[in-house]
Amino acid sequence: MENKIIICLIFCFSTTIGQAQNNNYIPPDTTQKTHFFTLPELQIDSTFIANLEIILFDKNDRFMNIIISDPNNKWRHFVIHFEKRDSLNYCIEVSLWDIPAKKSLGFFEQNGFFYWFGGDIPPNIILEIKSNKQFSYKEPISSPYDPPFWYFLYNSQTEELNIK
């Protein structure tokens, strides 16, 4: 019985070694590709931006305080997506990313942060569309990341911004 077990183990071991030698392992391509895109700069209503920044840059938010205190931090892109609920009210989802949002309608830059606008933007938010600007970024290496999110309700008549 022991001889059969030893012969079986030798057979399995030699088969595995033979398969490993025949397999030419090709490592995955980890080269980061650079992407280029162009989007218009937007002049945004100052009341909207001021109300948004009051909430986003809350002094009690430890995570945001770390980001603000480090000027070399790559987390400088707020992606703002609007969804119309009715003629006056909108849901807004804001997330913080380390790369620009190339699928946006346009951007606004203030205090070293970029605000990327998308979705069904209320007409009173964008005051003017300025010239286009070209951006580039390296494709991020795939890794699980759950960016910080904020959800707001916005009333375009009162210009009130409330945390949802």
C-alpha cells in the first residue's frame, strides 16, 4: 500500500513540474497609460460654491483636514453630479477623487481644488462657459477604493444646500 502512495505522489509531483515548465508565465501589463482630454472652464455661481465649501471643508472632518494641510496630496478632484427631482429641487452627489473627471461637462478651479460638474445641472449654477483647457492623467493602477461621498439637496429657487 505504501508503494502505491509513493508512486502516486511521484506521478503527481512530476506532472506538476512538467506543466509548470511548459507554462510561460506572462506578467500582467502594469504600464500606466496617459489619457488626454479637453473640457471647458466654467464660471460658477459664487453662492453655490461658498455653500458647498462650507460643508466639504468642515473643520471637524479629520480626513479633509489631512488633505487640506498637504499641498502635494493628489486628492484634489470633487466630482459633482446633479440629478433633477422636480423643477426646483436637485439631488447632488459629490465624491473626492485623485484623478480628473474626463466625462464631466466642465470644471471650476478654486483654492487648488477642481470641481467637475456633470448630470442635469440647474441653470442658475453655470454663469458662463470660458475657454477650454487640456488635462492629462495616468491611468490609475486597479485597486479597491471607496471615495468619500457627500449627498445634498439643492433648491434652485432659494439656492439652499442641505445635507441629505
